[in-house]
Amino acid sequence: MITIRSWLFVPGDSERKLEKGRRNAADALILDLEDAVSDNRQSIARDLVRNFLQANSDRSSQKLWVRINPLDHQFSLEDLATVLQGRPDGIVLPKVHSSTEVNRLADFLTILEAREGINVGETRILSVATETAASLLTFHTYLENITERLVAMTWGAEDLAVALGATDNRNPITGEYDDAFLLAKSQCLATARAINAQPVGVVWLNFRDLNGLKNDCIRDRRAGFLGKIAIHPDQSVIINETFTPSGEELAYAQRVIEIFEQYPGLGTVSLDGKMLDMPHLKQAQNTIKLASQIKGRK
Ligand code: COA
Ligand code: MG
């Protein structure tokens, strides 16, 4: 598992935003060649993204990923062939129907890595796993045969709404996502966990509402997501904070682990008047592991 907390989308045709992104706290940038770029600026964006990747080969404090066009779109292969020259850390694949396209992308990457002298397998994949109607019915295909390059999965509610013929994706009274979108979210989470990939939370579109973002991050983290997509530079710090275990959480996890160590052989113990058993011990161990993975990245 890779544990990138914040993934900031940057339109690939904007030099100003690319530079701004590079100075941002985001753990990774997603240089976008898809929806943020209009068709007539596609080749400008490709060249800009390749040059940006080449000029920023040190990825120790921030990874550089690229979102290409969907594989069934005429632009996708040229997107890939161009940006691989800059050795991106990974490719974000949108509008996926099933694992078939993720595996196909993996094969393309193998060829391009050979061309560029990159170690085979080095380029990772994040799939945007819920943007088509079919995608809601094909999650099981990821469990059958999936490339090891697929290290992260996220979901989307905007394109999915279009695909389903929905006029909106949220209940206008409660503001909650409607059923189909919650299904997409839960399937994405479960599938990612089942294949040991990182589940990544969906964008918070109202980028001026930082309080709303914070609450959404807390909710995602509680559900099991390990990071979140950002669309505005102001969002990264909040995402980083929320997806890093706090001192308080670490101290509690440590106490849970210690109490089990005190009573070896016991499957159930009590702490602060609460019953703890194996799932609580595993959660505590996961919290410590997550914190060390995040620290290890820096
Ligand atoms: N990455 C890097 N820099 C960004 C940025 C981003 N995603 N979004 C905004 N900025 C920069 C702006 O250029 C501006 O910089 P400046 O002060 O040097 O001019 C600064 O941050 C403040 O931006 P702000 O004025 O608050 O927002 P905006 O109105 O310029 O832009 C959006 C709003 C939504 C258009 C912009 O945030 C954006 O392009 N987001 C990414 C969209 C995207 O990639 N979508 C596809 C995936 S869903
Ligand atoms: Mg486009």
C-alpha cells in the first residue's frame, strides 16, 4: 500500500497552476489531460505535462501522476506515449468499465517503460472506478485477475450521474449522496481493500467550504479511505491533517496494544470500561502502521 494522503488535480494546460501545485503541500499532483483540458488544447497540455515531469524528476516530497483520457478515447494512447517520456509516478485512468481496461493499460505501460528505459512495473495506476454504468456491475472482475500496478482506487459521482441519467447525485433535503452513489463509494472501498490497494475519497467540489471538506474527510477516514482527491490548493493541508493519525489516536492505539501485551493469551480485555477484542487490537496496530507509512514517505 502506498498511502498518499492528498492528490491535487492540476489542469495540464496551465503553467501557472502546475508551478503552484509543485509548491503545494499535496503528497501527489494529478496532472490532468482529461476533463480539465479542452480538446483544442490537448497537444499543448501533453507537451507541458511532459516538460513539467522532466523538469521535476525529484519526487521525494511530492509524487507526480497524470490523468490520461479514457482508453476508448482517441487521445489516450498519444497522452500515454508522450507523458511516459517524463517518468510519471503513476497514471490515473478515468471512465473505467471493468478490470479489463486497467490490465490493458498495464500492458501499454510495459511497452512504454521498455522504450524509456524505466524498470518494468514502476509506473503505478489509480483507477477512477465508478464513472460508467457498467462499472457498478463489474467490481468482481478486480478480484479475478488484476495487475499489481493498480495501487489505488477512487470513485466519482459526477460522471456517474451522467451515465445513469440522473439529474443530480445528492438528496436536495439532506445533502447526502443518493443510493447509487453510496453504492459506488462502498463498492470502491471494499474492492480496493480486497486487492490491497489504497481507497481514495472523492473530491469535495465546493472548494471555498473548508469546514465541509474537513467533515467529509473525517467521514471518509472513518469509513476506511486513506486519502482524498483535491481540486484546489487550499484543500491539501486539511486533507493531510485529517488522514494523518493524531497524537491522541496514536497514544490510544499504543495503550490498546500494551494492554493486550500485559495479558498474553487473553482474547478479550477491558480498557476505560470498554470491552476490547481482536478487531480492536488490529485497528490499533493499523493506526500505528499507517502513521509509520506516512512518516516513511516524508
Ligand atoms: N492547482 C494548482 N493551482 C491552482 C489550482 C489547482 N487545482 N486551483 C487554483 N489554483 C491557483 C490559482 O491559479 C490561483 O493562483 P494565483 O493566485 O497565482 O493566480 C490560486 O490557486 C487561487 O485560486 P482561486 O482564485 O481560489 O481559484 P480559481 O477561481 O482560479 O480556480 C478552479 C478555481 C476550480 C477552476 C481551480 O481550482 C481548478 O482549476 N481546479 C482543478 C480542476 C480540475 O483539475 N478538475 C478536474 C478534476 S475534477
Ligand atoms: Mg478534454
